[in-house]
Amino acid sequence: MSLTAATGNTQSKPHLFYADFLRALATVAVITLHNAADPAAQYGHIPQNDWLSAAFYNGLCRFCVPMFVLLSGSLLLNPAKDVTIKELFTKRLSKLVIPLVFWSAFYMVFYHYFDKTYPSASFVYYLKAFYSVPLVFHFWFLYMMTGIYLAYPIINLFIRSATESQVLYFIAIWFIANCVLGIIDISFETANNIELHVFTGYIGYFVLGYYLKNFSFSKKTLYTLYTLSVIAFITSIAGIILLQVYHFKHATDLIESDLTPEIPFAIAGLFLFMKNYPFDTKQQWWKILVNNISKESYGIYILHVLCMQLVFGKGFLNTSFGTLSLLWVIPIKMLTALSLAFILVKILKRIPLLKLTL
């Protein structure tokens, strides 16, 4: 089950290799990001070359979670489909909630008994913690997607009756509310009082995915978006470096945000480029690899942090690389975690009950 298909059945839809490619790419990017984020935040505390390498990977991979959301919207939002409440709870949310509950409990036990980072506390304590925040950091994505999918029937109803200009209007207001006003509020410690909550958060990426997949663009527009995408990726990398070099007060908040102005342009151009790329129809080894990573992206996302902890964490194998530059260490760690998580997913899926959680 793929990370985007985890919340939607795509078997009845034509197979889209470009979607598999982007999902696999986002999976690689999110693991890279989780290996780069900590050293990228240590400006002045680690060798400059290592910090620059980490900042480069951090900025380059910030598109990953928005891309997952965008792909979900592109595959699920359909004006020809009536999304029922029954379908939502039986076919969509269950594929988020069951893994969230099971693997949160697993990670809680793992960290408590093996990593010693979870305190001894009552069941009620952990129940409150589970309600308030993810028990393991990367599960915030599952919380976020649960909210989006609760809104899915309403958003799809809007899509069924909306014109192209109305969809663009929604995306434009969302961009202003999040990527413009939201960043102004963070940077200058202000608070916009216009009631725009319906347009906030990741829901805009969900709708953007539908728009990019289902509407056509002229060659001039495509090339413009491709160019803006390249500029956006460069801006993302440069922004992370400059914010820390100049000690901007809210650098951490901006760096960790998936809603800075460049990200929608980065993923829009990347999505359209891959959508319009003339892939060879012949089956090749790298396509098989891409399809396999895409198919297991959901399980890989859930388990890659566990694999990173086992191989690189203190108290476990604690694998280190001596004086090897982070330029090489980060991709090596990514490939290690990706490979181990993939193998583990394949093994666990052979167990019927665990298959439901991946």
C-alpha cells in the first residue's frame, strides 16, 4: 500500500507511472530530510562544510510532505464521484487510524524499554499524550491527513460543481492565507484577524493536486512553471542557509514550515514536468524499483525512523562514519534506512494482522 493510496483506493483508476515516480521520490526525500534536519540546525556547532551539506539536503527535500498531499488530491478528488460518509470511514480513515494507533503504541513501547526516552507513566498519561501530540515525531503526518480526509467529502462536493476559475480562486486564497499572511505573521510576530481558517493548512496542496492533474496548460505556461520550480528549489536551499547565517529570530519556524511561498511553485512545476515527461513504455529495472518503493511508501514512512534508530541510534548499533563528510553520510544513511524499511515492510506484510497496519 502506497503512502497516498493508503487513504484512497486507486485500483479502479488508470496506472500513472509519473505518480509512482513522484511518490517514490518523495519517500526518498522524506528519509533524506530526517537525516539532514538535525545537522542543518547546528550552524556554528559543526564543521561548515558539513553544515552546508546538511542545509543543502534539507532545503532540497522540503517538498516531500506537500508532494504526498498533492498526490493524494490528484488521485482522489474526482468530480464524477460521489464520496459517501460510509466510504470515508470504512475505506479511507481506517487505513490511517489503524496504523496510527498500532504503530504509536509500538514506538511508545520500543522507546520506553529500549531507548529509555519515554517516561514511566500511566495508560491515561499516554492516552492524553496521543490525543495532544504524536507519540513519535513523524506521525504528525497521519494526524494531518486524518483531518484532510474528514474534509474530503466536502472538498470533493465543491470540486464536482466548481469551474476552473473557482478552483483557482480557492488555491489563490489558500496561498495568500498560508504562504503570504502566515509567513508574515511568523516573521513579524503579528496576527491576521481575517477569518480564513477554511483555507489554512495542507488542504490547499490537496486541491492543487486535483487542479494540476485535471486541467491543461499551454507550453508557455508549463515552461514558466518549470522555471519557477527550479527557482523555488534554489530559494528553499538558499533561504535555509541565509536565515541561519544572519541569525533570523524565527529561522527555525520558517525552515520547518511546509507553507513558505516557494514550496507550492516547487512541487507544481515538478509535478507537471513528470506528468508531461514522455516515459519509455518499456519495463526497465529502475521502473521496477520505483514501482516497488511507491507501492510500499506508506510502510516505509512508518518504519524508517525505527530503522534509523536501530542502526544509527545511541544504545543500538550506533554506526558512525568517522570524518566522512555529511555530503556522503546523509545519502548513505538514507539508502540504509530505505532499504531496511522496505525489507521489513515486505516481511511484516506476510503476517495477516500486521498487513492491515502497513
